[in-house]
Amino acid sequence: MTRATQPQDWLDHARLAEYALAPAPVWLWTADAGRILWANAGAAAIFNAATAAELAQLNFDPHHPAAAQIKRLAGTLPPVGTKRLERLRGFGAPLGGVLTCLCSRLKFADNSEAVLVAATERAGPEFTLRERARRLIATLDRPAAIFSADGELIESNADARQRLDARSDLVALDLVKLAREASHNGRAEGDSAIGPVILRKLGAGATDALLLQFAPVKAEAAPPAANDIVADKPAMPVVTPRPPLETSTRPLPYRFVWQMDAATHFTQGMENFAQLLGPETASVLLRGWSDVAQTLGLDPERRIARALAARETWSGIVVHWPVDGSNDRVAIEMSGLPMFDRERRFTGYRGFGICRAGLRHLTVVPPRPTPPLTEAKVLTLRPVTPEAPVLPTPPIGPVAEPPQPAPSPQATPSLSAGETSNFEELARELNARLKGASSRHTPAQDDTPDFAAEPLTMPLTPATAPRSAPDDSRIILDRLPTGILVYRLNNLLYANRAFLDWTGYDSLAALTEAGGLDSLFIEPSRDQNGASASQGNGANGNHAKSLTINTVNGECKPVQGKLFSVPWGGENALVLMIQTSGIAEAQPQTNEATLHRLETETSELRAILDTATDGVLVLDRAGRVLSANRSAQALFGYDAADFTDLGLGELFAPESRRSMLDYLDRVSGDRGSLPDAGREAIGRFKRGGLVPLYVTMGRLEHGDKFCAVLRDLTAWKRTEEELINARREAERVSTAKSEFLAKISHEIRTPLNAIIGFSEVMMDERFGAIGNERYKEYLKDIHASGGHLISLLNDLLDLSKIEAGKLDLTFASVNLNDIVQDCVAMMQQQANRERVIIRTALSPNLPPIIADARSVRQIALNILSNSIKFTGAGGQVIVSTAVNDDNEASLRVRDTGAGMSELELQTALEPFRQLATASRWGASGTGLGLPITKALAEANHARFRITSRPDDGTLVEVAFPATRVLAE
């Protein structure tokens, strides 16, 4: 990891490629927090850098707030691969706020480490996906382009655009097969329509994309450098690469930690699932658990779903997960524990999983045999990035003979765990010799969890110290009553007899075969507040912490542990010392504290129940009352002591007793089920009287007791009765109004017809001339007034019938365009008189609708009449029909008239109300046009809507729903 590292090389790391296009900021810091090696677009912008390459040139002072936090964090992070949530100040967070980040260690091919900080929430400037892609490829020194998961071009630099030559998708580049391979494996190389290219998979989920780079031209092989292997005789044979070999005939169990948020989305452990199941199946875990279980066919018995719903702890539930590219399923044993914050709010779940079948691609490639080193030879080792994670191996055995030459390619011998460990130790020794004697005793970086606050580093032995502990010292360690475990990285080097007896293993080889450190699953114990428990004064930084260790039988045992570094075999190693004597002594105090805590929680729960307004009863299987809260005592009028002699039969009226006893029998026979909807019953007071109740029963956990929650329904029943009476009164008033209008119409219509008829006879002068012209004008007024009164009575009757639901409608298939054209033709003469232009825009593909033709015609005439009436001379009325996006057939009438405000619009929709604009435009009417139109539209199951603004016209829309539109 130097400044000379190419920007695209960072994207070969799966973790960094996943965050390359993420909207949330992500940084990769050096372990000493002096520089930022890599960052995505948002993270670089937070530190005022345009690209990650520009940010990598900056050096941070140790006192810089961000660098100080990273340096402190780097010393406490767990081993490589384990993520931990941290809250960091700054880093784009608001002033005075913190940014929640997932922090973890990353190890690279040269054994160097870095700190990966990935924000779980957005911070800093908001960039679009195209802008994030542009800033990413700006750091690359070769032609590059980024394509979406669908193969569409997102962004490219200038050199790439010249080569692409207007090709904007992977299909045109003939890269569909190569893109599928890159999506599955993370990287792929091959030929395309424009030459050899390299595809890298970037992002995850919504930011899933592919980075295309043109492969560089391969130069001819250069002569060997001076520091390469120079052998006079004989020359090293060329070894053909062999297929990966299994480390052991028995698969090692694989353990991992996972975490969920409150919405049951996985927030930790995704990489572990991807290793076991494959990236395609693991991508489904971005959803909630219910969607994951339904999509992948998990948890058919809904055991995990019920535990998540009830927020319970579960353990040992075996879930069979599907594997990418096959019909096989892998069994993962999962356990989960709910998490709560300080206010006891639920925040999610955390737990661990065990795959006893081991990793799906567990492989170890043996190194090539190397001849013994001499003074005349110089050896250069190039580290190779392993394909599989480093797994625990047996202790290193002595290597008495140099490695033998590689056998023929036909033979594929398998390596034992001990041989694999020997190969790794040999590689470390060769690297140490190349670095020189001065660097041989440099303490190795610790990759293990820091159980002690400050690990105690023992003084290193001189350079002439022996490579391994002498036999007599190991004899002494075997006789100590304190358990001792020595390991380096994930390789177990030594365990004394006390440690093996405590964990139940026969030998160190048996512990290594069972999984090594993974099988022990060492983790800090937690106190009552969820904090790590520790003991000791810690004056010298040598205090112990409470731990839990898994034994060979899977039992978790508490111990007191200390962790420090010592030289072992010429290199630094870690020593874990455990003590068990103090645990038994502290057990009585722990029991007493637990008892006090349980008593406090019990009193708090009892106070909460007494505060609740609902009555709560605890019953036995026979229905006898065991206890009752204060609300139940007030509800029935009994004291707490009186309830112990009562049962359900004494608390309920005779008509409800059988129902309550049947309810109790059903709950007692249905074990483990959640409470159902409940029952309504009638309770009985102590001194007589009845009260309506709503009763819900459920079984108490771990026992044959039942809980009954009683809610007083007196207020609800009174409100329900008032609503019923109000509805009856409204129906009675509506019926009386309809009857009154019908009678008035019948009584008034007869004399009105006579007035209209006689006025017409007199106007026609059928029985003689009228001498005075003023009398003729009066007769015209009488005739018009009678016609207006008749139309008013007709409108009143129609409105009354619609409100009473007695309007006779004949629903049939109706062509809306034909009706609208007829209405426009009828109103054209009135529009000409008012000098108003009517324009039509009728959809030719409008399907028929199910409606009453007469009422639809009246709706169209009323709307057109109002639009013409309130549109001045020179205005326009536009009539259109169409099918909208919701498949509704709609009629729209738009005019350029006076318009209405919101208050005027509400007034216009009320019967017998007219606006001031009516007199201004010289219009008059009964005030029933819009109310009747709205009522007729609703009677045809249509939606009636008016939008209007003063001096900007009015738009009236009548939309018939899709259920009333016939398919063509």
C-alpha cells in the first residue's frame, strides 16, 4: 500500500468495490491514520477533494480531529473481517452531531492493514449516480466507462468515448457473457468488439454497476532483475498450477456474527452470507426478514418470524439456505438476541450463525518447494492474495527436512492441517530473512480482540534466543492451574493441560481439528447494563476481563481472561490466560444482585398494571382469579382479597358465563398462540348492576396461568347508541322532506299549468285582439315566470329523489362522445347569442361506458349552460373527452370565464345559493344546477371535480371509473 498503487487496484478488493458508487461516504485510512488511501466521491468531497486520488495526496496531522479518532479506533478494532458500529464526530456530520459508521480492518496481499470506515447514513454533498461515476473514473489513468446493471452506459472518460464510438450498451460491445461472469465473480477479462477489456463489478443493490477498462498491451518478458532468484545449478523446474486442495477431510465449522435493525433488515454479516451462499442469494438479504423468507423459501414453520414478532430470544434454529447456481441447500444454525437502547426501545437483533459443513469454497493452494538458502543466493517472495479466508490450523511441527520436489501433475495429494501450518510458517521465516535480522524481532501487529484495555507487552528476548520454548518450561506451564493458550494470528501454537481440561478437548490437535479459535468463540461477557464486565485494578494495565468460552459440548462457561504479547518461536505471539476460581466466589453476589433486580422489575411492572385503565386478571386453568390490578377491583367493586374466592362465573352475567368459559378452554388448549380478537361480554358489579366489557385472554409464558384484560365499553356503547339515533333522525327528516316536496309539487303544478296555458292563449290573441301593448308584455312575463317555477319544481324533485336514493336510473352501454356532440349542438344557438366560441376535442378511441343516458345528457347540458352563462363575449368553452392514466373515461369542460375562489366554489355547490358573479354577468337561475349535476354524477358512480381561480376560468371534470368502462 504505497502512493504508487494504481487507483483501479483498490477496486479489485470486493469490499471497496461494493462502496465505490455508494451515496453514503466511505473512507479507507492507513492504520496510523496519517493518510486516506481511498474514498468514494461523497467521502472525498467532505474533505474538500474532487477525487479519491487528490485526497490520497493529503497528509493528516496526528492532532487532526478525524485522524485522532481513526488512530484511537484502529487500536481497539476486532480482527480482520469483523465490523463494529462507531459514532464519529465530524466526517460530514452536522455541527455538534455524530455520524454512525461501520468500522472494520482490511488486510491486503502484502500483509498490510487499513481501517475501513463506512457511514450508515448519508452525509456531505448529495451526488447523483452519474456524478459519482464521473468522479470515480476521473481517478483512473486508463480509458474507462461505467455501465449500469442493465448494460446501459452511465459515464465514461474522453479516451473511452473515442473507443466506444457511439456504442452505449454492453450488447453492442458483445460483452453480455463477460458481464455475467464479472457480476458473479467480481472481475472478468476477455475480448470485445473493440478489443480486450477488463470488467469489474461495482456497488451493491441500487448502485450495482460494471466498470469497463481497456486491457493494457502486454509487454514482452523483461530480463530477471538483480534481486530475483539466481541459481547456478540446477534450474528451478516450472510447476504447473494445481487445483485447490482441501485442508482436511473433515470440513471445519464456520461461525459468523449477524445483526438486524428494528425493521428486520440485515445490517451486519452480509459478507459471511455471500461466502456461504453466493452473492446472488445474499443480495436478497437487503429486504426485510418476511420478504427474505418468502423469496428463498426459508422458515416454513415461522419459528424465526414468531420470535421476531414477539421480540424473543431464540437459539439453535436450523435454517436451510439455497446456494447460488445449484439446487443444494446449506444448513445454518442461527441464534438471535433482541437489542434495546437505554430507554428500553427496541433497536433490532444480533446473533451468530454456525455452518457446520464449512465454507463452500474452502481451499488452500500449497506453495512451491524452495531449495535451502545459501549465502550466494538471493530469494524474493511475492505474496499472493489467498482466495479463501485464513482458517485455524494445527500447531507448527518441526521441519527436519527441506521440502521435497513437487510430484508429477497426475498426483494430487491432499494436505493435512499440520502440513498447511508448516507451509505458512516457512513462508513467514523466508520473509523475515529477507527483511534482515534487525526486523526479525519487530512485534507483529495484533489481529485478535483486545480483551484487556492495554495489552501487556513482554520484553523481547535477545536475537540469540532459542526459536521455541524449552521443554522444561512447557512442563511447568502444563502443571499450572491457570489455563494458558498461545496463538499467532489464527494458528494455535500451545495450550496447557488446564486450558484443555477446562474446554474439554483431549489435545491441541483435537482443538485445531474442531475449528481452533472459531470453535472457542471467545467474547466479552456483559453486565446488567450491557457494558463489558471487567475486574482488577488495572494499575499496570494488567487487569482481567470477564469472558465466555465455548467448550467441546457447546456449553458457554464464564472465565476471567488476560491477553498479552510474548515472544514465541522467534516471533511475537499472543497469550490468553484464563482463571475460573473467582467465578464461583462471585456467584452468590451475582445471584443476590439478580434477585434484587428481579424484585425491582416486579414492583415496577405491578405499578404499571395498577396505573393502566384496563382491568387485568390472572386466572388458573379452572377459571379461578389469582390476582387483579386496581382497575379490575374498581371495575367489579371487589377488594384484592375478595378476588381469590371468585371465578369467572361470579364476575359475569348469566348470558355471558358460557361464552367466557369456552373462551378460557380454547386459550388453554391452544399453546403458544397469540391472543385473538377477544370477546364482548356483560360484567356484573358486586352490589348489582351490569357493565359491557371487551375481554381478551392469553396464556402466560412458561406456566398454566392465563391473563384476562377487561375494557369498559360503557362510553363506546353510549356513543354507538347516539350515532344510531342520529342516523334514524336524519333518515326521518329526509323522508319527510321528500314527501313534502312531492305534495307541494303536485299541488302547485296544476294551477301553474293553467297559468301557463291561459297566458299562451292570450298571447296568441285567439279570442280577440288585446288593445294595449303593455298587456302583451305582461303576458310574456307571466308565461316566463310560470315556466321558471315549473323548472324549479322539477329540479327540487330530482334533487330530493337523488338524496333519498329513489331516482330511477337505467344503466346501459352509452357512447359518451355522441351525447356530448348532441349537447354541444343544442347549446350552440345560446353560445352564438352570447358570442361565445365552443371548441370540441373528443377522443376517437373513447370506449363505451356503463351509465344512465338521460342523466349523463343532463350533466353535460348543465355544465355547458353554466360555462356559456359565465363566459363573457369573445370567450371560449373547450369540451374534451379522454381516457386518463387510471383507465377512467372523463368529460372535461374548460371555460375562460370569471372563475371562482375556494369560498365561492363551496357556495356554488350548495342548493339555492348563487354567487355575486351571476348578477355581474347578467345571469340568473335557481342555484340548483351544480348541486344536481354533482348528485347525478355520483349517482352514476362517477367522480365530479371543479377547479377554478378568479379571472382564470373554470375546469369541470366528470370521470367515470375503470369499472364502468367497457373493454373494446
